[in-house]
Amino acid sequence: MSLPRPRVVLNAAITLDGKIAAADRLKFDLSSHEDRMRMGVLRDQAGVVIVGAGTLRSEDPPPFVRGQNHTPGTDRPAFTWVILTRSLDVPVQSKVVSSEEVRTIVVAPSRASNPGKETALGRRAEIWHLGDSEIDLSALLGRLSECGYRRVLVEGGGEVNFSFLSAGLVDELHVTLCPYVLGGKTAPTLAGGAGFGAAVPLELELVKMERVGDELFLQYHCHRRA
């Protein structure tokens, strides 16, 4: 009997025009202190953070988090990192991969071939090949469930977000609406990829909304349309 898949929570901070980064992809910090605190709580609750390799390359996030359950003045590994990549182009010297204190899993399709890179990554991270030309997200969640994880947090970028949304695998969506406008045709949005077209397969139910200063914190439940 197969185990139930983990609950999938997607979290993103966006501008008023829906951007998650500027068109030049240079680091632009949308997050306020309040947003970072809430992100820390979501990470603590999840135990697993999933990001794309592009997000790792552009942001190089630290592998630790200070959430509400942390002892003041200490850092502790609060989650496992899962990095999604089509090509194994994952920076070995990034803070997440190079850390010896967190579990890091690099997930790629079986067609991804870069022996030298895979050998280097294998010294620092677990390598999972799931799917043929694209990562099989259902298989990934199944394997994480077998590892004992019951809740995972997806943190982008836009194409990773869209892949989970389009597969109907997102249960809960948290969006921080930030008081900025970035513009730009090529600036990444919350959901990149091919797009749904007119037949959107998801229904979003707003279950919570809070205003803190000039930011809005929105929480949705996601349902697949019949």
C-alpha cells in the first residue's frame, strides 16, 4: 500500500505586477522582516524546501533558517534541501550544496548527462534521477514520503512553481503582495513555464488575508477543477 504524498505548500513574494524578480535577474529583495519571519515558520513546518537550480544560482540562499521554534542565538539545520535541475548545472560551491550540516538532494531526469558534474555533486549531495526527459514530480513526492516527510515547501522559481501547479500537486499557496512595481516583459512571474491557456485547471480558495504595513499576506487552498 503506497503512502500518501506529502502536503505541498508553495510560498512566494510578488510585486503588484506579479513579478518575483527583476528583468535583469539581479538580486532584488522583496521580502520584509515580517515576510522572512513567516517564511521561516513555513520552512520549520515543512522540513523540506524545494527550489530550482536557477534560484540557487541567482540567490545562493543560506542552508539555515531562524523560525519561531529556534533557540535564540543559535543556528540549526531545519530542513532538507531538494534542488531540481534538468541539466545538473548546480553550483557545487553554493551555500546549500557545500554545507555539511544539511541534507541536500539534487533531482534530475534520467536524460540529464554530465558525468563530471554528477561526480562532483555526488560528493556533497544525494543524486536522484526521476523521470525521463522531465522530472517526475509525483515520483519525487512519493520518494520523499517514503523518507518520512509529510509536508514540503516549494520556493520557486517561476518554472518550478508552474510545474507543481500544472500537475495539480499544490495544496496550499502563500503569497506576499509587496508594494513594488518592477515591470519588464521578461521579468519572471510567480508561475512561468508554458502557461495554462484559457482552460485553467485550478481553483484557488482564499482562506486567509492579513495586512501588515504596506504588505498583504494571502493564503489560498488549491483545488483541481473536475
